[in-house]
Amino acid sequence: MKNNFKVSIPLAIIITLIAVIYQRSTGPTYPKKFDIGKDRQVRIKLPRSHGGITNAPVEVPALSEEMKATLTYKRYPTNDDWTTVDLIKEGSFLKTSLPHQPPAGKITYFLNLTYADGSSQSLGSMQEPIYIRFKGAVPTAILAPHVVFMFLSMLLSVVALVEAVFGTQMYKLIGRMTLGCLFVGGMILGPIVQKYAFGVYWAGFPFDVDLTDNKLLIGVVSWFLAVALSWKSSRKWPTIIAAIILFGVYSIPHSMQGSEFDYEKGKVTTDVD
């Protein structure tokens, strides 16, 4: 069957890698970066996500023997009082930890650094704190194929788009493969990952308004319609539209408006703030 893989596959790899890099650098769960220090600047990362049953470690490099740091935190969203603790020097780092929370539980925090000359630096504040979300441990045997299938779905979607634009009939087969990867990775493995991580299988329509689940649903429905409408015809526009929609889905930062533990109700809800 005629194809244009010499163009579509390299282009799909480039676009998919751009989408992956964008996803890795955006969203509310990736580490928050700060530059600390006076004479020399050091880039550090503070956690905004933590998995497992342990406390979440927080550490900054000790730039001098006299340098000190405090961590101030409270559960979110609650009316708890702020708690402040000192970071303890261990080797070349100042370290402490944030107390473990139930799946989807959040803590809001900030740090204050005091340097050898008496000057200080704030990493976050009460008005603009750092948010960290806790999650359960997800087995690699579940998480790894989920990531692979989601990656492949984006890759194949772009290949189908390019093949459709160039007018080859390969877009039909590639489109079906895209739908299959999207369904397995998102609608089968995705809920299992979410159950391990946050205690619920599905938090999107019609049960809740989780943005990650809802944007996935939009992508799956779009590709289902594209495959159905082109199954026995040569219509290319459903494939082109579905591919554009899926790219838009992948452009939304991961975990925005995601699961959040409601400490008053004692259950997982959706963060709509």
C-alpha cells in the first residue's frame, strides 16, 4: 500500500518529542525550580509530587557552614495553622521532609534561606506557596506500558495526519492503530494507574470534572469517530481533525485540575481551583 513514511515518521517523532518535552516541563506536579545563592547561583528543584508511603524529602545545598533554612507548611485545602521546622545539615545538604499524606492529599509549603552574611531568600511564600501532591505507588508493570501506549498513540496520530494530508490510504490503518493504543493506554491502563495513585478509577465525565480524564475521553471519542467515518470511505478530514484534537489534548499540561483529597469529607475530589 502506498505510503509517505519517509516524511511522516520522522516528522511524527519530532512532534511527539516536542510534546513529551513540553509535558515534562509544564504542569503542576513537576519540580519547582529556583536559583539560590549570593556570590554563585545554584539551580535547585523542590518537589511538587511524591509517591509511595514515605514522607516527601526536601533538601537544599548547604552553600556554607553558616547557611540555615526553615520549612513552613500546612495541609491544603484546610484551615490548619502553619508549621515551621528547621532543615538539618547532613553532609553538604540541609534536609527535612514533609509528612506523608493520603493519595491525592496536598501540602502547601515554602522555604526561607539565611546566608552567612545574614541576608535571606524566600522560596515561595504564604501568598504564593509551592504545592505538593501525594500519590500511591504505581507498579512499574502497569505504569511502563501505560506510558508506552500513550506515547505511541501521539506518534501514530501524527503519522496518520501526515499520511492523510499527502493522500495515501495508510492513514486508515495508522488511524486504527492510534485508536487501539489510545484505548489500551488511556482507557484500560490509565484507570488502573489512577486507582493505584489516587484511589479512584475514573474522575472524569460523568462522575467528576478531572481535566486529565476528560481530555483523554475527548481524544478517544475523536479518534473513534475518525476511524468509524473513514472505515468504508476515503474521507480524510475526520482523521485530520482527530489528530489535531489529540495534539491539543497533549498540549494541555498533565495533571491540571486533577484529583485532590478533601480533608473535610475524607474522600478524593477534583481540584477546580
